[in-house]
Amino acid sequence: MAKSIYALLVGIDQYDPNSVFQVPSLQGCVNDIVAAQQYLEERTKDGEWKLIEPLILKNEQATREAIIKGFKEHLCKAESSDVVFFYYAGHGGQEKAPEEFWVLEPDRLNESLICYDSRTANEKDLADKELSYLISLVAKKEPHVLIVLDCCHSGSGTRDLAPDVKVRRAPVDTRERDLNSYLFYEDKVALDELLTSSRNLDEQKKTTGVVLPPRGKHIMFSACRDYELAKEYKGDDGEPRGVFSYFFLQTLQRTNGKMTYRDLARNINAIVSGKVKEQSPQVDATNPQELDQPFLGGAIGDRDVYFALTYSKNESGWVIDGGGLHGLRASKETETLLAIFPLTTHSEELRNLDGALGEAKVTRVLPQRSKVQIIKGEENLSEKESYKAVAISLPLPPLKVYFRTDESDATGIEIARTALQTAGPGNKPSLYVREVEQAADANYYIDANKNQYWILQREDLSPAVAPIPETPRESYTSQTASELVTRLEHIARWKNVLDLSTPATSRIKPDDIEMEITILSGQKESPSSSELRVEYTYDSDNYEWQGPVLQVKLTNRSFKTLYANVLLLSEDYAVNADLFEQKSSIKLAPSDSGGATSVESEELVFYIPEAFLEQGITEYKDIFKLIVSTTEFNASLLQQDGLNPPPETRSLEQYRGSLDRLLDGVHTRNAVRAQGTYDDWMTKEIAVTLIRPQDARIVKSNGSTSLQDGLVEVQAHPSLHAKVNLTTVPQASRDLGNLILPPILRQEPRVTQSFEFTNSRGSDPGLSAIELSDIEDYTVVNKDAPLKIVVDKGLAENEYLLPFAYDSEDKFFLPLGRGIRTENGKTEIVVERLPKPITSSRSLQGSIKIFLEKVAYQKLGRPYNYPLLRSVASIDDKDRVTYEADTETIKAQVAQSQKIVLFIHGILGSTQRSLSSINKAKVTVNGQERTLKEHYDLVLAFDYENLQTTNEENAKLLGQRLQEIGLGANHDKELHIVAHSMGGLIARWFIEQEGGNQVVQHLVMLGTPNAGSPWPTIQDWVFAALGLGLNQLSAIVWPTTIVAVLLEILENNDLSLEQLHPDSEFLKAIASSGDPHVPYTIIAGDKSLIAGVSDEKSSQLHRLMQKLFGKAVDKAIDLAFFKQPNDLAVSLASITSVSNDRTPPPRILEPYVACDHVTYFTLPPGLAALSEALSPNQ
């Protein structure tokens, strides 16, 4: 029966420019699927499997409809004996899930693939549930199904990434999506299975974040874990690619024979972890045993063990029929050498270089062929004949570094450049390290600051190693610069060992040898088959942590003698060859010989080095690199200590095959010409992450508890009986899955960032969470008795800190308190509430994970001359406002203007947020549409202080400031006021009590509590708003910057809302004011909560409010959310409570506006209402 391969390959770099939400462009996605297509075509062209012409969808071709059609009309043709391959490279994302899916998605978001037109007005993402449905359709006839997704769906903020690093994740689609919009809605059987499925989906969500119900049998590769980011990468050819795709296909290209999915996943995971930070490719299957199948079900056949060498008249030179698709690497610095044999030479004879006619070097690598230059024996060759060629020397590319001259001391950089140019033999340039001119081409960056050199990771500019020197000196010296180059060469050698990969013409198959790593003690922490994460065990008898015990076993499954050894590449850039007693190579007899076909190491105890633990490192990755050859070799040639000066060239032993010379070349960088015997060899990698949780310490009732050598001080708490330690996101995810970061903090990744106690280093993600364990009573932490934690680490001026946790009992994110800047530059975290502990393997009484996220916001600053009356000079495309503060200048502007508008902010922050509307709200004048900025001659802004100043005082000060700039009583201008929230009350007091009716010609109020607010304090309302925002309970999806605005209020404001109490003297006075004879326009929002969350007292909203406040504000909650329509902060009745007994009467815009208290100036309905209110035709 004919066997066929059906492939659907989707790559999207550019998204529809008409998208409602802007989707950032990417660079390497189309390159990825082109490479995948070329690989499939090349490796199946002469095999027994028929590759049906792949369906390729690039950019504008990859619409939602086209991808669905590709599944239904192309992939669904596959029969039981066929293979299906779906490859997606592009943005992943999330979208709002309908209520029916909330049981599957506690964060109320689907994971999704973003098609070219997904974010246009009438289209949607391809949700994970729809992808699952499509897979089920394809799988009905039971073909072999492989899904590859090079994208990410969630992940944390990207503020700490370098600007040129692209990630494959787009913002959340915040539009509502009904159940009937899903492509399986009409398939009632499928819909019922999805809605009623009882399968536990937690395990899969922990690794990929994608919910796939148990329907169509398939295997899936994902680019990263659910809380990580899928990054882009520049390959050896300088072209952008996805990190995962590049190494996924590179591994396949360099593999001759059949590799299992499990081995492939572990290889890729190990290689990627050595190349970039915090990206761990994952593999999952509906049945884990399916991971032991060969890639694509064995459809990829063996390839020739040689290249065909011919003379091309068209190119006037020699070419071989092998290129990038066959694992050959392009390198300008080093060469790939080939031995040339007669065409009649048998495969076994190709190993004997004595029979070679000559040698050639590769000069240009193309996808399916390469150009070569004959460098030896050209006289033995005829341009009319064909020959066989095998690779005998592979390039070892140098480490590329970029000197950050703009951020560094010029003197230090010049001294370092000189050292680099003279570090090689004979004072020539370093053979290991090369400077590049473009930052995007570098592997590492170099900084020179305060007489120290720093080697920085390119992705996030974090230090790769300790500075050089570790203690600052008086000046830069040639000695410290030389130490820098030595350190870089050390790293380069480590990278070269990691990069050693199977030659393109190797005859050793992946399944010829098996490497098993057995965990004898220690807890396997990850359910994924693509990685091994092993945790220390705690010896309660001796009160100490015990490192995991592992054993390595090698088994020869082939019918030939093999030589093998395993290198251990550690995070300190050490390379060790001492896992087995024999440090050179171990002879393994053929599987049918009856000899020693396998070897086991001793029981090996693994520890994280103490120096790392002292720095707060709790995760440490070792890469086990298997090297296999048909001849003996010396693995000890590659050994080096951790970050010590590199060893000198070692003495050479008696066996000197081509592999041995390559290994020696890693250390010497000498150009070695092959001689004697050419070795067949191959490599495999497995990464093992060691996890040693920090010791938990008792929270004291008197005296603070010190963590991480005093970096963190947990203040005494009188009633809390618990232990505390710092932890990492990956360790926390074991209990929480991907429920770590609320959706609102993922929407704008460039403004959010985890608050790290220790910076990430290597594979260690850094300590960024607080764990409380063995908790007797979590309710003792409350507003009256908060838990305070002081961190010896400050916040930037524009950063605000949010402590939060996930409440697994009621399934929502809970804001726990606030972060406060201290006078001595530290940060105090005030925790006012805790969720119920989650039962975990480490704590029988459960544990609580507290996460900390920083949110950036361009704020007004803290001038001391409040209130401020300023004019608006400009607003850029990011809504950043430039003000003019000089009184005389503003006075001159007023004199030259006729139509003037004045903005007054409310409780929320400053006028900056509302002023963005002047470029967006538009009015029509004489048939022409104009922005408010164009409509008015001058825009003014009044920013006031409300901590120590009453509304009456601010109203008087407003009048004084207006008088100073020429806007006193009976001026000859036209002045309109636009006031938000409490700002409307200040404007009313000015107009009605301070003579402002002789100054103001029109007042527009948005969300103003004219009859008061039920909230007792600003903080109560802010915590309620944060709870709604973190859990997307508001009917309006807020931008991430709203969180920063709310946090700013928390940090600086503990003001009672006494003046806003419905029975306050202030509101009574306003209510009894006489007629000011000034037109008032009232804008009221009525989009409070999403449907279904406040239908009854047992609703999630009510449970959330009880967790936030207990019963203390039940009345306020009822009034704010349950008893009457509102905009989340103020009821419609209060907003519209202005007496009609006026001339003119107040104009209330109806229907009420579809926005809430924090989005009047940002959402289209609010902007439209503002335009209507200020239209000259009204």
C-alpha cells in the first residue's frame, strides 16, 4: 500500500495592516517553513514514501479560512498508513473565552494561533480547541499526526529583553467571542465532548499552556513552556529564524537514520538551553509511548554517506550535492574540508584516507548543494567525471562579541579591543573570539564600566559571568583586558563543544546507541518528556538537602564496534569527562557479538556548586553530551575547569583519527589536515536541570527573618505561624501550572517585568517569588496585621509593584497588597491578605506562592508647587505629554487664543491619561472633522494634590491659577472644562461657590460622583478595581497601564473618601447650590461587569470581594456592584445627580456610554461621547 506524507506549513511574518489590534511583525517565520519544506523534499525524494505537494501558506495566504481549509481539504486526505505534518511559525496569543469554557480556562482565556487576518474586525484567532477539533478530523482515519508550533501563548513581560530580540507572542485579543463562533459549534457531538470532558488537563497545561481535549491521536512539539517566550534567532547564514525551528531542523538535517521523538526532543532541549535563556522546547503525545516512534513514523529514510562531486560548467567550478539541508555549515572564519574518492569506492573504503584522490574545501553553502574549491590533488581529477566526497573537518565558528561603545568607557573598550587583536599566536587576533560591528550579530555584549569588564547575555543584557576584575581597580589595564579575552575564549570553547554535531556523511544512526539516565534518588519535577528536571530531597533526620543520584548507561544496539563517552557541560562553562572511569573513549562491542555491549557509570551524586547557591541560584543545568565514533578518540582533550584559564595543548596519544583532531582543534584552533583514517561519529545531548529549593525559615513573632544573606527581611508578625523562602517561577508552576501571571499583565509585555530578588543566570530563572509553607492560619494576615517584607532593592521612578497570588479555591488572582519605596532606597512589600494554601508535596499544610510584578508608567513626577495649571505643548504617538509650565508664557498663549479647553483629572493620577483624548476625539465644524486639539486654540491642564488638600481648597486654587493667566471673571474668551471623577466636584465648587460661573462657559463631567460614592477609602476602591482587572471581570478590558495608575494611588494615597460620602457636608453644600447658569453636560458609563459574575450573592465577584475585604465593606460592595447600575466606582444615579431646576438644565448624554470609570478617555464609546459633548452644534 502506498504511503504518503501530507504537509501543511504556515509561516507568518507580516499581519494584516487592517487589524483592529496591531500585531507586531516577525522576521524568521517564513524562513522557518521554507527550511521545513526543503528538508521534507530533500529527505523524501528517493524514499519509499511519497511527499504529496505540501500546502504552503505564507503571510497574507495564511488566513484563518485558508488554514482551516488546509486541514479539511488537504490533511484530511491522509489514510491510516500515511503521515500528517502541520507546522506553524508565527505569533501565538490568547483570546477571551466564552463562559462555557471557563471550567477549562481559569484565566478565562483561550490559547490560540494568530492567523494573518485573525485580528481584523470580522475574524478571530484559531483557538486551541479549534485546533484540537481539526486534529480530530484529520485523525479519524488514524494516520500518524505530528504538530509543530513555533510560537508562545503567554509568558512573562519582555521589558528586560534587548530591543532587537523578537518574541512570537502577540497581545491578548480582548474582544468577546460567543460559543457559536467556534468552527465546531454545529458538530454537537464534538461540542458536547469538549464541554463535558472529565479528563484532567492540568498536566498538559503545565508544559505548553495549550488545552487539547483527548480526541485525535497526535504528537505535538512546542517551542517553549507556557510561562516562557519563543524567541527569534540569527542562524549561521545570518538569516533570522525561530530559535526552536532552527535547532529542530538543524538536528534533523544532521541525523542520518531514524531518531525517536523522545531523543529528538531531548537533543533540541539541551541545545536550545545552551544557546538562549529561559526557553525549553516541549513535546507531548496523547499516549506517551508514542514518543518512542521514529520521527514522522519512519518516513525519513537513510541518506547516502557521501556527497557526489561534479564539475559545473554553468558555474565554472566544482560542486557537491549537499548543502545546508544536509547539515553543512556556512562559516567565513573556518572551513569544511572534504576528502575526494573515485566514484567506484565502496562505502567502507571511504574511511581510509589513503585512498583519497585529493581534498576540497567548501566555499559557499546553499540549501541543497555547495560550491567547493579543490585544494589538493586537482591533477587527479577530470571535469568530465563524478566523484564521492566525505566531510573530514568541520568548522568551529568563533564567539562573536559586540562592544557597547555608547554605554561604556571609551578607554576600557580600546584596551579590550587591543587585547582581542593580539590574543592569538604571534600576537595575531584571537582564534576563538571575533568582534562584530552589528549588535544583532553578536553572541555576547561587552561593557566597560567603572574599570570593570562585563560579559552580557545578548537577549536581556544580564551578566553571563562575574565582572573582570571582580573587585574594581583604579584603572583599566592590559592585564584585565587580557583576562577578559581569556574568559571569552573559555566560553567559546564550551560553546564549541556544545556545537559539536553529527557530520553530514556519518553512517552512525541515532538508534545505534542508547544513552539512558536513570534517577536513583531525587524527585523528577517535570512531566515533560523533553527535559529532565530533578529536585533535591530533604533528609529530615540530618536536616540537610541531598543531591540527586543519577546513573548513566550506554548500550550499543548496532552490529558494529563503537567507541563512546559522555561529556558533562556545566553552567560554569566547565567540561568534564569523568562520568566513567575511562576518560578517553569506551569500547562497546556489537550487539550480536556476545561481548560487552553496554557500560554503566557509578552512582553519581550531583550538586549545585556552593558558590552558585550562595548567589541564590536554585536551578542548575548540566548537559550530558554523548560522542560516538567507529574509532577510538580522547574525550579528555575537551576537559576544562569552570572559568579558569584554558589548559595548554595536551600531549597527543597514539590514536589520532579525524574526530580526535577535531576535539584537539577545539582547544588549539590550529588548522589540522586530515591523515590516516576518517572516523564515523555522531553526538546526542540530554539536559538535566538540578533543583535545590531554598531552605524555608520560620517567620518570627519578634525580630525579622533574613533571606538570601539579608537581601530580604521578613518582618515579625505577631500571629502568623509559617515558614518562608524565596523560589522561582518554574518551581511554582509545579503546583499552579500556567496560572502564574494574570492576563492583564501579559497584554503589554514591554511595560511589565517580574520583580527579581536575584537576576537570572544561565538556566536559573532567578528568585522572583515568595513561598509561605506550613501555615497554620492564613487569615491572621490582614489589613490591621499585614505581613511586611523589606527588600534591599529599589524601584525605578516610573515603576510600581504589585504583589499577587492565585487563589485555587475560588479560581481567581488576588491582589495581596502594595509595594512602597522607602527613604533608604529599599522596597517594602505590604501583604494585607493571603489566599488559602495549596496542598503540595513539600508542605502537608499547603503553601502559598506570592508573585511580584513591576509595571512601568510614564508619570507626572512629584513637583512641590501643586496645584499646577499648565498648557499642553505636545503629545507624542505614545500619549506622552509635554507641558508648558511658565506662567508668563501661558498668559501670552491665553491672550492669543479664543477657544480654550481645560482638563481636570479625578482620583486617578494626573491629566496625562485624559489628555490623550485631544488627538483622538473629533468634532465636526462647518462640515469638516477636527480633533479637539485642532478645534481649540489652547489646551490647559489642572493637576492638583488630594492627599492633604480638600476639594474646596483645590477649587479656590483653581480660580487663583486661572486669574494669574488672564482668565478671571468676565474675560472675553470661551473656556470649557472637561473634568473626570472627583475633578468634576472641584470644577462644580469653583463654578457654584467661588464665582467660577463668571469664568467658565461649559462644564463636561465624566463619571463624577455628584451624589457621592459608597467606598470608605480610596484604597478599598483601588483593591476592588485591581481584583476586577486581574480577573477580567470588568466588561471593558483595561490596558496594562491602568494597573500602574492604581498602584501609584496605593503607594501614595491612604486618603479617606470622607468628602465623597453621600452624607458629607461637602456634598450637601453642592446639592444645595444655586443656579450657576452654566451649561453642564454629564457623561455616565454603564459597562460595569461581564455577564454572569454578579447574578447572585454566591457569584465569583462576591467571593472575590469577601477575600479582599471580609465583611467590612459588604454594604459598599452591594451599593457599588449589585444594587444599581454603575461604572465600577460610581452609580449612574450618583453621576447624574444634578438638579434639573437650572437654566439651562444639565444635559445627560443618553444612551449611557459603554465604558467604565477608568476607560472614559481611552475607549471609542467614551471618546465619541466626549466629542458629542463638546460639539459646537450642541
